[in-house]
Amino acid sequence: MKKVALFASGSGSNAENIIHYFQDREDISFPLIISNNKAAYVHERAKRLHIPSYTCGKEAFENGEALLLLQQNEIDFIVLAGFLLKVPERMLQAYPQKIINIHPALLPKFGGKGMYGSYVHEAVVAAKETNTGITIHYVNENYDEGQIIFQAKCAVLPTDSPDDVAAKVHALEYEYFPQVINSTIFSTNT
Ligand code: GRF
């Protein structure tokens, strides 16, 4: 049984989608959700899904409390599903090649500190890109720089607003993120 922790800073629609995707599986479970924001809607989703959720701020990540929580729940793998904090070195060392993230653009373009949510889609539209998409990658000590696992693309039309782009990108996330999590967790000798 693989025990997977989900980290989300905001709405948590990806987290919910992932949980639904795996709900009938016996070989993977999601014992907890961690958010750095106590007001994040992901806590509401967790309640509805009967999954314990916790708020761990920057301090709890830096002082090891968040890592202890993961170890107490025998977590094998961590999925960042819209998580805005940088993962501290100690957690990266405890989970080598076992933390993955999704970014709503085709890295290395439109990544890095401050590039999240609507800021990404606004930058893509402003740059008059003809396509965008998602990148799923291993997490390392820098934002959005880990080894890329998977990318999927969608077209950006000249008439697309950032919200139109966001809708297309979310559709890719919901379609591919659970599948990539599945192939990543069950293909490595984790
Ligand atoms: C997604 O667009 C994801 O690519 C990015 O953060 C957003 C999270 O959205 N990392 P949600 O909280 O899953 O709805």
C-alpha cells in the first residue's frame, strides 16, 4: 500500500480529482492533506472526502513539524497539487525522487518564484504564446526546476483570455495528473 500525502495551498481541485481517481484502489491511499493556509478551500474538500487535513505554515516546514507529521503517517510519496511553499532541504532528503509537482505551463518557460495560478496564464497571453500546457516534475531545492516527468500541451488562441487559458490548462491537469502520479509511484522502486 503506497501512502501519499497531498499538499495544496488553495482550492484543491486537483487534490480532489486525484482522490476520486484512486478511490477504488486498494494499493494506494491518501492519509492526509497538508495546506500552508488555514483558510484554504482544500480543507473543506478534505472534510467532505473524510480525509484529515492539517495547516502547516512556513515555520512548521522549516522546524521539522511537517516532516514529523508525514513520518507519523508513514507517508511514502508527496504530491504538490497547487502548493506555494518551497520544500525544505530536510524533507527533500527524506523523500528523494518521491515528491512531484504540477506547474500550469510548459517549463522551463513561465516558471519560478511568483509564477503561479493566474500570473502564469497572464504571462502566457501577454507573451502571445501559441500554446501552453502542464508540466509534472520531481521537486528539488528550487521552484519548478526538478527533472521533468511529463508535459501536455494545448493551443492558445489570439482571442483567449487568461481565464480561457486557465480552463484549458485545468482540463489537462485533471486528465493527466492522476495518471502520471500512478505511473510514477508504481514504476519506481519506491
Ligand atoms: C493548478 O493550476 C496547478 O497547476 C498549480 O496550482 C493550481 C492548483 O489549483 N500548481 P487547485 O488548487 O488544484 O484547484
